[in-house]
Amino acid sequence: MLSVEEARASVMDRIERLEPYRVDLLDSLGCVLAADIVSDIAVSPFDNSAMDGYAVRAADTSGATDAAPVVLRVVDHIAAGRVSSVLVGEGEAARIMTGAPVPAGADSIVMVEHTVSLDNAGSTGGTVAIGCPAVAGDHVRLAGEDVRVGETVLRAGEVVNAASVGLMAALGCAQVDVYRRPRVAIVSTGDELVGITDAPGPGQIRNSNSYSLAAQVLAAGGEPHMLGVARDNEADTRALLSRAPEFDIMVTTGGVSMGDFDVVKDVLEQIGVLDFWKVAMRPGAPQTYGTVGGTPFFGLPGNPTSTMVGFELFVRPAIRKMRGFGELDRPRVSARLAEDVKKKSDRRYFLRGVISRVAGVADADVDAPSVAPAYEARLSGRQSSAMLTAMHRANCLISLPEGLSEVAAGTIVTCIRLDEEEGTP
Ligand code: AMP
Ligand code: MG
């Protein structure tokens, strides 16, 4: 049996980033940029007002107070989107709105709150009383303040977030190059499976794994394709597994353990390459990995929680690597185990757990050796791999190392956060 690390390294060595492709701007959200984004314009493209107020020559306003304001003639009224052709001269001001270009002659903006409109001051021809002195540059946003012409604004390898989408929109990038999302084929195996809209007959269960897997593929940023159910015979299984080369990844569930009708491994050996099929872990030791026609193939075990844990540990990082992500690991946090746990000593355990903050312990204290971790972890329910309810309640996998057969309450354990994305600090 391989260790989890050996299995994972052997999988990840063989996974390659997919080629870049061009998508509409909004479809790049959450993807990894394949090329730098260089601006061909300045943002903002012109000097503009940061406030609603009056564009003035600062020198004209020196000494102004509420009691003794400076009165200026209003020579224009500039809305955002209009370029004024007026030159603001000595003793003059222009009414100006946020985002409007600063008119020639003016060097500063006085907020409307510091002015008193006298004689129809909102319109050209009126006058305005300025109640405080301006300093040149006040409330003026300079051209290129945010982005300079020729500046590299986003770098290849970055993950696109909502602000990057906004920046690229400002730069006129209607389409961008990102690494492609893998197309992931999902095959369930089992004579006992019926569709989710069917009422299970005697001995039958609904095919839930295809759905939990498709959801995990979506959450990892892949494109799920449910190919249906292969019955537990070689011909049926071969028919579906041989479709792997149409996809970037194939994931199957069930049919990889020691049962008389577990044919996935045999079929994989016939039509592809089997790299390994047992990993020293629980749940889900029969983690099968290989290739069919060059397509990475993951044969996950059938028990619903084993399927999901196997996906989490092996398939999710593979999808992320294909998508160009550098961060492939979920955040790991140390926590104090809240209860005694018995285990088989030859396996790594991934128990479904709930991790929570311990009241009164600050993160900053945790580095001091005498201080307890800021988190504790308890089991989220019964740990049978056939039961999905504890997985549903879990926000972490509690990882218990090989070599131990009992782990006592109070032991510091490592938890893999399922509720936080890779790369979260
Ligand atoms: P297997 O690995 O094929 O021996 O399956 C192990 C257990 O998981 C059995 O109890 C199966 O009935 C169950 N199982 C297998 N595939 C699915 C599936 N697609 N959805 C729900 N349960 C499944
Ligand atoms: Mg089966």
C-alpha cells in the first residue's frame, strides 16, 4: 500500500496544466490568467474632480473663512462626461461634479459643503462664497493615478477576482486568456443503482455519488459530464471507461474493492494503464489511479464518503493543477482533539469533523509553546464511510497519522479545512 503522500505525488507528477483559451471577461472569474494584462490607457485618463463642488485657483481662496468668505464668479457648470472649454481665470470658479474633467486654469476643488451658493451659484453667471482656503491639488484625481499607460496591471498566474474583472473592464479587455477548465467524466458503477427520480426497488439504492462528484467537480472549477452508470460486468464497464479520451479526467466510483463483481481495475488494466490501486488511508483504501488513452483516470471507492474524501485528496488538486493554480492544498490548521479516537495503526485517517475556535485563545498566542491552539476539533457524526450525514456536517477532515492506534482527547491534530479555499492564509 502506498502512503497518501506517495499516492498524491505520483498522481500530481503526471498531471499537466491545460492549454490557455480565450473567454469572455466575466467567464474568467476564478480562473488563472495565462497572460499579463498591460494597460494601453491611463486610469483615470484625465485629471478629474473627486468631489461635487467648485473648481478654483487655490491662490484665489487664501484666507477664506466662513465668516469672511471669498466670493467667486461661476463661469461654467461641468457634469461628469463633459469637457469644459472655459478657462477658469482669476476670481472665477466652475461648478463641477465628481468625475468631471478639471477645467483649464483651475488647480483644486472646494467641496460643496464648504461653499454657500449666493446668487444662483449652481448656474453659469452666478456667484459662490468659498468658506475655506484650498491648497493646489485638493480633491483632484490626477490622470494615471490608478494605472499608468504601459503598466502591467495583472500578471499571468494570478487568480481573477471581482476587482480584477473590474480592472480589466476599465482597460477594455472584453475577452481574456485563462487556463482551461478540465472536462471531467463521471461514471458510477453498480448493479444496485437507480436514478435519483426512481423509487429504489428491493436491494436498490439511488445513484448519489454521480451527483456529489459532479458537485465537487463544479466546486473545484471543473466541468462535470455525468456519463451514467456502468453495470458490474466487463462489457458495460469497458464501454463507458473507454470514453475517457474524450475528456481531460475520468472519475469512477465503486467497483474497485475485493468484491466478486468489482471489475473496474481489470477493465482499466485491459484498456489503459493501472498505476496503483491501494492507499494506506481510511476511508477509502482502494484509490485506483491510472490512465486510459493518456487521460488521467481516478477509480474512487463506492461508499459515498470514501468517494468524496478520495476526490478531495486526489482529484481536486489535479483539477486545480490543470487549471493553472499554484496553490493545491486546502488550508491546514492545528487543533486540539475533543474526544478519544481509536484507529487502525497502519492507516492515515481522515475523520469528518467540526473545527471551531476556542474562546479566549488568540491566534497570536498560538506560537508560544505553552499556549493551547486556538481551535478544537470534534467528530461531526458517525464515521461509517457509507454514511454521508457526517460529511455533510463536517467543515474539516481531521487527519490522524499512521503509527497510532489510539488518539486521546487533547492531542494536537492537523485539520484540513473543507470550508476554505486553497491559498487562504
Ligand atoms: P463498491 O465499492 O462498488 O463495493 O460499493 C461500496 C458501497 O458503496 C456499496 O454499498 C454500494 O452500494 C455503494 N455505492 C456504490 N456506488 C454508489 C453510488 N453511485 N451512489 C451511492 N452509493 C454507491
Ligand atoms: Mg459496486
